[in-house]
Amino acid sequence: MRKLLALMLVFGLAVFQVNDAYAQDENQPEQTEEAAADDAQAVNSDTTAAAVQEGEQAAEVPAAAPADERASEEPTGFQVLKEKFIEGDWRFMSLVLLCLILGLAFCIERIITLNIATTNTDKLLARIDEHLREGDLEGAMEVCKATPGPTAAILYEGLKHVNKGAEAVEKAIVSYGSVQMGLLEKGLVWISLFIAIAPMLGFMGTVIGMIQAFDRIEAVGDLSPSVVAGGIKVALLTTVFGLIVAIILQIFYNYIVSKIDGITQKMEEASIALIDILIDSGMLKK
């Protein structure tokens, strides 16, 4: 469910940004036409006034100001990115964009899951210790059940096997810890896949762009820059976008792996602390 929500969120943001950019592009010609009409009307008014005044000096028309303002308007980063995306081969650019959307969906889902799985182990162990010192094993188990996260889950499995001895408790913790590790690492293989595929698609676009450039040279029979520039530009753009997608997903991947390592370390520390608490409370023998 989290994967679906993350995918819908990323896809919705991408569609919204693209529609907003296209809307801006559609409004620009209308604004330009209106500005041109206003300029023409202003010029006609000035000409009429000059004819009526017969010889008076014409007022200075600030026609350069709007031109300077238009020249000073620079395209935004997203507009440049969208323009370069369109200039590239849409077949490979779309595949690279799909890798980015799916990869971000998996990354967002993992980050949300890992943040939920993060537990204050010191506080949890303190509450378990409080119940065990009072001989309330059921209360300690209820504390684990009410606490989300893999750490509380493996502690619950250990407490379930207290009556079977220390060896059974340790075996249950180790076995269920492996299960929780698998759940924490769920989806990482897909993120790694998209990290590897995105630059490969870019390189494939590069090779095909170079082939198209040589086909044009063969058809025209001339090695002028204008003949090969288009194919080479497409080739380089696909490579750049593929590398950008891979870099973005790699950053998220490393962050997720570091979160998993931190949770795993807390799980191991909590497991050792639980054995000590059980021995100190007299429920396990050394």
C-alpha cells in the first residue's frame, strides 16, 4: 500500500510540473501578442498626437524598456531541463524518466517504512525491565506488542520462549532477527536495478544517436558539423539524463542502507540487553 501511495505521489508531482510548464509555454505567445498590440497602439497614438501638434517635439517613447525586460527574462532551471528532455530522443528519455519515477517510489516507501520501524530501544528496554522485575512476563510481552518496529518484534519472540531456557530465547531472537532483516531490505533490489538500468538506457541512446549521425553522413555524403550535430546532441543528452537519474537514486539508496544498518545495530544491542535483563530478573539462569 505504501508503494502504491508513493508511486502515485511521485507520478502526480511529475504530471503537475509538466502541465504547469506547458501552460506557461502556451501563455507566453499570448502575452507576446498582447504586448505587441499594446506597443502598436501606443505608437499610433504618439503618431496622431505628433500630427495634431504640428511641429512640437515628439515625446520620447520608452520602446527599449520592454525589449530590455524581455531580454532579461531568463528561463528557469525546470524549463531548461524540460527543453533538453524534449530535444533528446523521446523513446529513451521516457524510459529513463520511468526509471526515475519507479525508483523514487520505492525509495519513498522504504524511507517511510524505516522511519516507522525506528524505535527508542532504551525506553523500550526500560519498560520491559520494569515489568520483568515485578515478575510480569505478560506485561512485558504486551509492551513489545504495542511498540511498532522490528526491535520490539524480536524482543517479543525472545520473551515468548523464556520458559524454554536461555538457548531457546537466543535461537528465537536470531531466527526472527533474520526475518526482520529481510523485511527491512525489501525493495532494495529494485532500487539497485533502476540505478543500473538508467545509465544503460542513456548509453544505449548514445550509441543509437551516433548510428543516426553516421547514417546522415552516409546519406548526405558530407562530414559537415550541421549534418552530425543533431545525432550527437541526442546521444549526449540521453547519457546525461541517465547519469542524473542514477546519481539521484544512488543517494537515496545509500541513505536507506545507512538507516537499515542503524536499525540492525539497535536490534543486536537490544537482544543482548534483553538476555541480561532476563538473567538479572531471575527468569533465566546463567
